[in-house]
Amino acid sequence: MTTELSGKVAVVTGGTKGIGYAVAEALLGLGAKVFVCGRDKSVLRDAISHLSVLGPCEGEVCDMRSESQVRQLIGEAVRVFGRLDILVNNAGMGIFGETVETLNPEDFRATLETNLFGVFYACHYAIPEIKRADGGHIVNVSSLAGQNAHPKMAAYNASKFGLNGFTEALMLEVRHEDIRVSLVCPGSVNTEFGGDSISDEKAWQLQPRDVAASIANILQFPSNANCGKIELRPSKPPR
């Protein structure tokens, strides 16, 4: 559990803010080289500037809904750092507050394309590179909403339920290729995800660093052990 990640190369999708940014910070602190992506060029530039203080960090603009952009992302990370050992699929989107009747079909499609198709694209193009690096680790960030349905969250529920099943199948496919696959399912996290706001009044929520710490721990498990799934909940939610 104390093994550092010195010399390892990680791609963190959605790594410019929130959970992804905290994951990038944690991995850089453990000695990894990190390649991040986000959809906003200026936000990406600022994130890389701050993260680079901690260690080697580069990145690229990428919309996870685009297969060609995700393929370019993985290829550029390997070109820049020479290899790929770790993939953290964190990028996601959520549309909340709409019923199935009122939800815009394009928003439903965008949610699944980002949260599920995007993960598939990243894994599809990353697995050959991880194999070339003699194995590594894929961590998919899901949600407790991937196993607990909620009204007015049908698109998000569908994407995360699908992601959970996809991750479990992937783990079984690549386990004998020296690739470990893990699923991280947080509850409420104090971020701006889904139009939410960061607030001291929500200090009871999980913090991005809490999720990042769990991912960092997973990546340091002994090589003969795979952490298949972690559920994270706030320890003291409102009564």
C-alpha cells in the first residue's frame, strides 16, 4: 500500500477540475506523470499550469463523446510521455431535475455518450498501450447513482448503471493481461458537477480529495490484489 507511482504515466479524463483535478494532484504527488483533458481550452491551460508545479503534467482538449478526439488523446499522451500505465475515466456529465417526459432527447444522448461511450472509447484505445507497458490499471469513476435509482435522474442513472456493468465485464476480460480494473462509486461530492455549487454549507459532503485518496490507494495495492469496487459515502450527512 506504500508503493509510489514513480515513472508511471496516467491519463485522467476530466482532469481540469473537481474530482479529476484532485486525482491528478494525488498521482503527481506519488511520482506519476499525468496527462489530463477537458473541454475548455482556457480551463485546461490553467489546470496544467498549476499541476505542473507538482510534477510532469501535460494535456489536451477532448470531448469524450468524440471517438476521434479520444483516440487522439490517448495517442498524444503516449507520444508525450512514451507509455501509458494508468487510465482514470473521470469525465462525466449529469442532467438533473427533468422527468423522462420532459428531458430533451439530445441531453439524454449526450449523457450516455459522455459517461458510457466515452469510457468505452478511452478503454478501447488505452488497453493496447497499457499492454505494451507490461500491464497497469484502469479506474472508472461511477456513482452510487449507478446502483440506486432516483426520480428525475433517469439519464444519469442509465449511464452509471451501464458503466458499472461495463467495468465488471472489462475486469474479467483483461485480468490475465496484467491489467487491473476498478470501479469507484462516490455519493454526494462537493463540486460544481451538474450545475451544483461549492459551498461551506455542504461541508458534510465528500470532498474531491477524498475520492482522489481512494483512487491513489487502489493504484498502490499489491500487484496480486485487485480492488474491484469502492463505495464512498459522506460519514455524517444531514439527518
